[in-house]
Amino acid sequence: MAFDFDLFVIGAGSGGVRAARFSASFGARVAVAEDRYLGGTCVNVGCIPKKLFLYAADYQEDIEHAKGFGWDVQRAGFDWSTLRENKDREISRLNTVYRNLLVNSGVQLIEGHARLVGSNEVEVDGKRYSAKHILIATGGWPKVPDIPGKEHIITSNEAFHLEKLPSRMVVVGGGYIAVEFASIFHALGVKTTQMYRKELFLRGFDLAVREHLREEMCKKVVDLQFDTDIARIEPNPDGSFTLHLTDGREMETDCVFYATGREAMLDNLGLENTGVSLDDRGFIEVNDEHETHDASILAIGDVIGRIQLTPVALAEGMAVARRLFKPDEYHGPVDYTQVPTAVFSLPNIGTIGMTEEHARKEGHRVKIFESRFRALKLTLTDSQERTLMKLIVDADSDKVLGCHMVGPSAGEIIQGLAVAIRAGATKRVFDETMGIHPTAAEEFVTMRTPVA
């Protein structure tokens, strides 16, 4: 059977664009359909605008710290609209970059909502296209609970476009998105409460990291409220909200921001016309090579609910392109072990490899190396923020199993160490590596004594 395309990609986010571009470069006839924005969550309402907001938040502390170094900085105040408009301009530029990447790669860009009408057929705005392979890369979407007053909730989608900065905000959730936005809005001058229904945020991260971040956020006077949740949201005549909490309390706020997880974006996708099935969490079920239960349909990225990070989606997109159209360069399924990641809270978190809890659960006999210190840059300031660095080492093989940090530029530092961890570096290699002095990063190669 002759097909219109060798590959039809639904979704022009990070993973979909990567798969499309490289498949086209390998000689395939490729189309991409997108009905929202080019670049997906990361470029438009995720990584990029969030990091730009983090830079804005960082300036608040930098201005305060400047006094200790002799600078008399006159602070006139923060203008939210300037940040928002400059951010919008940069996102618009990146949308154009993504468009050019696709078009210049020979990919046919179809702007409209794509719906599956069969195993090898897609419909966009009434027009049908056939393809030998179809790749679903539609990403995820914030989910909110079904509680009275849920229509008043905003998510990360809306947070980047607020008309004005609220005076008070409650951020609900315990994952990295909640932690990041609580940190950012607090630093921008919003009286911020982070609320989480369990005893401590960032489940799955190393316990020392979670506890250290809690201490540092409390120092910054972020109101952290654990073991509680919102039962009902009631609007007030002045535009504020009364929150009725599960513990019986009430509190007032101007903005209710939920970051309580993301679900697969499957709206009107037409999966019922195919053999594609979902797992028990509602994400598309795939095997190690990203094949669904329908032989011609694949899926990658947040829509499959594995590790929801942009670099992971990029790796998955590349793996699909190579396996289908450049098999001599295909190196096997994506390796999801030892994926480095950062949380852009204030202070930042960077992590690679096993947590202490995971290492012990897997049966490793471990040595723990840990350092907590006040950074040199802060010694001339009033800030009492402390940095945490931690190594988890297998006591038998000396291999470094995990590396964790809470402190300024944690993501930048851990990215470099991720190469060493993935290469199988031992603690002896760390010990024999000369540090760069004076830096925070040198602490990772100067820790000599295990903690008790």
C-alpha cells in the first residue's frame, strides 16, 4: 500500500519535533500536526518561561546581597508586566525557531487538530492523511481535583499569563512544579503558602534533600503547610477567596494555584479507532521501543507517563527516528537509569543516580558522604542559607551510586557530574580529581569522611 507519509507525528513538542526532524534527515517523508503552539509544554508553559521567571526571582536576593559587597542599590520595585511581556516576546521567538527547524528539515507542518481514524490514517480539519507509522507526542496537561470551586483554580498554564501579580497565593502540591512556583512567586513579592496533603514534599527525592529544602524555604519565610488540603474554594465579593481546609481551618487568599500532577493529553485523539490502550494511570501503554498495542502507532514523551522531562522526550524521539529510518545508528531502547534532573526552587536542587533510601532498598551496603556549608558568596551578607552536597557510595565496589545537591547552580554542577556517574566513577576517582578553588563544586571532590 502506498502511504502519503512514512511518519506522521501528532504533536510538535520537544519529542515530536526531534523525531520528525531526524526522521526527515534520514530520508523519510514526514508530517507534523499541531493545533496549539510549537515547542510544546517546555517552550510555552514549562521549562523555558519557568527558568526566565526564576532568573527574575534570583535578582531579589542578588540585590539584597549586593549591600555586603559595597553596592548601594536603589530598589524601585518589581514590574510584573515587564517580565511577562519580555517573556512572551522570547517565547514567540522560540516558536519561530521551532517552525524553521521543522520546515528547513523538509517536514510538512500541518496546523490543526489531528485525530486518528484508523491504524494508518489521521484526519486534520476534515482532510485525511495516511502514514506507515504514526507517532503520538501530544504531551500532558495539568489536572485539578474535582472540588467545589475548582473553576477558580489556576495551573502552571495560566500562571505565566496573569494580568497582575496577586498579593497572596496558595500553591497546592508537593512535586517539583509546586516547589518551584512557590519559591518563584515568594521571591517576586507574593505572600506565598505551599500546601501539601502529605507530611513532606518531593516524594522520591533523597530524604536529606527534601528536609534541607524545607529548612531553607522556611528561612525565606515561605509558609509551608503539610498534612492538609483544600476541601472547598469560596469566592468573595472583593475578588479574593476563602479556602475551607480539610483540617477545619479557613484561610484567605487572592490566587489558588494547583500543581498536583499532570495527565496525558488525549482529548478527541480518536484512540477508540485504533488498538492503542492505556495503562492504569491513564497514559498510553508502550513497550521498550515505544510501540503501542497497535502495530503502526508509537508514542513518546509525557503522554506515556514515564519520566516527564524534556531531555527524556528528546532521547525517545531520537530513538524512534533511528530505529525506524536509520537502524545502523540505533543503539537500543532508551536507558531510563541515572537520568539527571534539577528542581528550580530557591535554592536549586540537582540530582543524579540513586537516593540513599533507594540504594539501601536495593541491598547496597552504602557509605554516605555529606557536606553542609554556607557559600563563600554569602559570607559578606546577612543570608544564613546553607548548601547541601551528598554522595551515596557502594561500600563494596566504591562506585558512586548517587549525587545530590541543594544550593545555587545545583543543576549546572550536577550536569557535569552526571557524566562521571554514568561512566561508573568510583569514590576514589572523585578523591583523586583536583578541585577548582574557590568554588562550591570542589566540595564534591574533597569529602573524605563518611557520615555516621
